Amino acid sequence: MAGDGTPVVELRDIVKTFGRVVALSGVSMSVRAGEVMCLLGDNGAGKSTLIKILSGVFPPTKGEVRLRGEPVTFASPRDAQQRGIATVHQHLAIQPLMSVSRNFFLGREPTIGWGPLKRFDVGTARRVAVEEMARMGIDIRDPDQAVGTMSGGERQCVAISRAVYFGAEVLILDEPTAALGVRQAGTVLRYVAQARARGLAVILITHNVHHAYPVGDAFTILRRGSSYGTFRKSDVSREEVLGMMSGTEELDALESELEEFARSDRDEAARGGGGGARTGGGGVTG
Amino acid sequence: MGPPASSSSTSSDERLRRVGFVSRFLSRPETGAVAGALVIFTFFSIVAGDKGFLEPLGIRTWLQVSAQLGIIGLGATLLMIGGQFDLSVGSMIAAAGMMFLMPVVHFGWPIWLALLVTFLFAGLVGLINGTIVNRTGLPSFIVTLAFLYVLRGLTLGVTRAVTGTTQVSVRSFIGTVEGVVTGADARAVLKDNVFGQLFSFEFLGLPASVWWWVGLTIVASYVLLRTSFGNWIFAVGGNPEAARNSGVPVEFVRVVLFMGTATCATILALLQVFDLGSADVTRGMLKEFEAIIVAVIGGTLLTGGYGTVVGAVFGALIFGMTSQGIFIARWNTDWFRVFLGALLLVAVIFNNYIRKRATEAK
């Protein structure tokens, strides 16, 4: 653990371009141990690009990634993983047709034996999978059960507890609640809080403020490839976060536009809905 | 085999519904093939048992046919679980047979050297197939279909250029070197070699192909279920992107699997060469599809990520028993293909049902 002051992970002036497209233009962010940093932004804000840089999928065009104060470059996702950065992807790194225990250890199978007789330690894999899931508060009935039979929230739990078990110091969750119902999303947020309680630095990516606000300690808001700033929870309200995410001006414009709709509906109803020509009272300019 | 049953440590959980033996059996991928093989065995035992189906020679015949298909079926099964197809298997059989026998007969290579070069060639073909699939992202169906033609054409072209014919026989070799001998004696030359013994021995009255099949099945099943690599095969076939995110070397796994299918084809080719004493450019026609059929009847999903080696064994048995059973029963063998097509369809429908049970039931 990188105790006290030093952030576990820090991004400095990250720029990422794909050909002529600028996906990120100078984003900075830092996360400490035992802290949940929510990375908020609308679709296309650059959240996924930032996460791919953090998890070693590709390097930034410019800028620096620091891990425990040291500048690093990740050779591959596996490299990032070995340095303690675990990413739970939007499209889960989970195989629905494989069993819980096989999924749990995918890519890092425990082995016994030596040389050509080195083999997958199935017994250990089963036992550990059940134990670790139990520590996160999920009681799996059968470690041989295919993950496809579990609920969306439970699947996330497999991925999260796997990351925690393998000694991740940084846990990146990419839209973990996007495809979930209200109750399931609540379950997942509880695991996020659990992971924080166990001393992980958590980066939670979402575009849902209502999921981010209860669990987040700080919020970094991305808009169209650049950072709008990082705010501590004590400094902002949920509405302010929402406003910054989509841009207050835009929200205000949307609000007045919707009012126009409502008024023209009322007018029409008052006129009796007959064949009367509609005079442009509710002319909505797009 | 398949993923083993639940451990005793969790069986005390009251929420763990008592799943009956039948229900557990039904949700395993190889179930259909085991049941099918039993039905077919019983059927031919009744209608052709007195005509030789159950006699040692009859059993030997259908076991050998099953073994030959089973060997390439194993490679196809692992590859299909890994999410890919290899349509170049049939052409590889002809190419590997030629690759081995032509240098021995026409250039006088020692058998060990020809074997070594043939297996290296198989590895190379697998490497090329796998690398092209990895690099281009094209469906392996297309890539290996191209190699179905390329390999067949190369074999034909090179063989004709070197020998002037389309067949290389050990008989011609003996004829030129040691004077006139019969075909049976000529084959003995191949079989007397220490390395030649590997592909031509008999044990307990069963030919080498059956023992190779048994051995390769054990190895393949062990790799699939009890090694890290086996876990990666499932993952690469189920969801390659997710596998990559988990740190599985997806490209490496694919290349090894393609090398596996080419190697299985080579082993079959060598078994045939030693059995018949000849190599022929037309050998292995349609075998690529039969290998896939064996895998599918064995319960492996066409879409990858799910399947068993044991299922493929029973798939091959179904194939072997039926083709030879019809022959032994002295029925018109024309109908075999009709049966095979129908069986394939039933197997796929059944597999889909099993997969639904495995992923949705509870």
C-alpha cells in the first residue's frame, strides 16, 4: 500500500490521439489507497480511452502514468495486471460457459507438480473461489456452476473478488452498473465499498451520477476529451456533478426546450385538438 | 470426464438443490455422443452381430476406422473449443504422407529424418494457418479453406514433378533397389525400422492407430481439463477479448491449436502410409469435414468455448461403427451419408439444448 499522501496511481497531462482524432487532450488525475475515484463523463468523453491507457492496452501519446510515485509504461494488459492494476471491463472478462472456479483463476491458474507434469490445481481453485466469494458476501452454491447461470451482479462480484484476491492495489471498474437493474447495481456498489475498505484504490467509471455519488470520495469529470476538474465529495452536490457532466448550459437549454413542448401540447389541447391551423406558438428551434 | 462434480465441502449448503444423477448427466457436453454410441452399438449388435460385427475381425475393423477419424477429430475438437476450424486437415493428410514417403523412396532418406521433416512441416503449416488467422482477423473457415486448395495443389504439383505420377509406393522403391519383391514384403522394409515400428505395431490384436487414438485422447483430455493451457483454450473460444483482458496469450493458444490439427493429420497420414505402403495425392479427401462432424457429434459447440475430448471419442465411434456396421450388415452403403447428415443435424440441435441447460438452468 502506498500509505498516507502519495497517490497509488497518478496520470499527468495524458494526451491520446488516434490519427487526427484527439481522444484525450491533457487529462490529469490521481487516486489514493482506500479511496473511490469516480470518473464521470457522457458517451464519447474519453473514459474508455483513459481506462485503456491505465490498464496497459495502449500507451498515451503524451503524458505520464505514475504508479506509487514512479513513472511507468505498461508493455501489455498482463504487465499492468502484474504491477497491481486490475481492470474489470464493461464487457466482463468472464466466460459465461466456464465454471466459477475456472473463471476466477483464468490467466493465473494455480499449479501443482513440476515440469511436464505441472498441472492446473483444480482442488485449490475450487476452494479459493468459494472462500473469496464468501468474503465479498456472495455465497456460491457450486464452484463448478457455469458463470452464465449467475446474475449480472454476481458476475461482477466474481471479477471484483478475483482482482482483490490477486493482490490488486488499483481496481478499475468500467461501467460496472451499466447493464444492471436497480437492486443489482446496489449490490455491485456494495462490493465497491468492500474493496475500498480493504485498502484498494478504486477507479469507478460510469455515466450514472446516482450510482457514482453514494460510493465516490472524489469525482473527476471528463468532457469531450479533457478534464473538467476533480472535486471532493464534500465540495459538490449530486446536482452539481450532474450539471458539470453534461454541461449546465446544455441542460438548461434542454429544460427550456422540453417546456416548449409541454406548452405547445397545452395550447393544442385548449384549442380542442380540431383541424385548426397550428400557429407557431410552440415553434421549437433545433 | 468433463468438469468434475462438485466437491464435498459445499454439499452441505441447503441452497444447493439436490441435482439428480440424470439431470447432472444431461447437462454434460458428451452426453449425446455417449448415448448415441450405445444405441448404435446395440443396434448393429442385433442386426449384424451374427454377420461379424461382434467378431474380433469386425471389431478390429470398426475400431480402426473410428481410430483414424478419432485422431483428426481430437485436433478438430480442441481447435473448435478454441473457437476455430481447420479445413486444411484433409489436404494435410495427403501432403504429410507424400512429405514422408517421397524422400524415402526417391531420395533414399533414412526414415527418422523423413519423419522429423514431416512433423516440422506440420508445425509450419499450423503456424502459417494460425498466424494468418491472428493477423488478418479473418474467419479461420476462409483461411483454411484456402489452404485446403493450396496444400492439395502443392502436393499434386510437386509429386508429379518429382515422380511423374500421383502415387508413391514402397513397392517401386524396393523394385529399383533390391529387385522384384511383393508388396507385402516391401511394406516390411518400412515396418522393420525402429521408428517405423511406432506407426505399424500391433498390440493385443489391435493396430497401432487404435493405440495412438487412446494415447492422444488421454493426452488431449489431460491438457484440456488439467492444465492452464486447457483453461486458456476454453477462454479463447468463449470470448477472446475477455481472455486477452485476463492475460491469456490468445494468439499463442490459437497457433498451438492449429499446429495440433496439422500434427493429428500427420499422424493419421503416417499410420496410413505404414498400413498401405503407399502415399497418394488424393488421400484425405473430405476428412476435414468428418473431423468437424466428429467434434460436433461429440458435443463441442460450433461457436467455441464448450466441449469435451471424451465426447469426440464417442463421436468417432458412432461414425466408425455406423460406416462399418452398414457394410458388415451387407446393406447398401449409399445410405451411410444420408444417415451421417441427419445425425449431424440432430447432434447440433441437441448440443444447443445442452448448452442452454448449462448456462440458464438452476
